[in-house]
Amino acid sequence: MDWIYLLLTLAFFGLSVLLIRGIEKLGMPS
């Protein structure tokens, strides 16, 4: 059952990375 928590952690990490990248793009439209 540990792989479920690992998958959730990876999904949350990936989502947070995408969110940060989106905020950076909106914040600094270079």
C-alpha cells in the first residue's frame, strides 16, 4: 500500500512544480 502514498507524493510534487512555473510565467512575462 506504500506505493499509493508514493504516487500521491509524486503527483503533488509535479502539480506544485507546474503551479510554480505558471506563476513565474504570469509574474515575469519576459
